[in-house]
Amino acid sequence: MSPEIELEICFLFHSFLMGILITVLYDLLRILRRILPHNILAISLEDFLYWIVCSLLVFAMLIRENNGILRWFAVAGAMAGMLLYKLTLGALFVKYVSLLLQKILHIVGRLLYMAFKPLNLVRRRLAWMRKKSENRLKLGVLGAKKKLTARRKLLKMVLKKR
């Protein structure tokens, strides 16, 4: 086989791998979105950054492999790589990796909850004590106010008699 044909086959193979890589990157975004729900602004920003990264990756491959010239068989190779990945590993990858990460996050959350439970009990006890002391203070202020009001009235009555 001639060296030119070998280079073209290598370029086609690299395009095929690039298609797989691009799809795997998007599946990583999908996994992130399953684990941490996003609003539409965050999704749009992620997609924008994803397409910038993908375009830079494809452009770098085209520069390195084919002097920046876009060849249609390279596009077809990338599409074939995307399609093959999607039909074989794509759905399983997203499903099981997101399930695994959700389980890990659940376990970590439970461990953190258990680790901070004594602190939470102390926090609740301090809040209860603060509320109780505030109530006592309010009662004391109200009692003092009533006594002062009563003494003021008494003083007015005594001063009026004189």
C-alpha cells in the first residue's frame, strides 16, 4: 500500500476516534446534569463551552493530520465513531456511571450527616437555650416595665395630692 493511502487511512481512523471522544465528552456533561440538576442558563453555558472545546480539538486534529484541510471522509469517520459509540456503549455509560456517582454521593452525604450529627445536636441545644433566655429576658423586661409604670402612676398621684 502506498504511503499516501496509509496516511489517509490513519487520518480516517483518527477522525473515527475523534468522533468517539466528542461523544464521550458530551456524555460526561449528561452525567453531570443527571447528578446535579441545572437551570437552562447553566446548560446553555456548558453546551457553549463544550462546542468551543470540540471545535478546538477537531481543528487541532485537522491541522496536525491534514494541514487544516477538511476532508469529507474525515467528517464521515467522525460521524461513524459517534454513531458506533452511541449504539454500543453510550446509553450504558451514562446510565451506570451516573448511578455509581449518585450512590457514592449518597454514601458520602450519609457519612457527613453522621459525622456532623453531634454538632447539629449541640447547635439545636444552644438555640433552645438562647430562645429560653430570650423569653426570660422578655418577661423580665415586661415585669420591669409594669413596675415602672405602676410606680410612675403612684408618683403622679402623690404629687397631685400635694
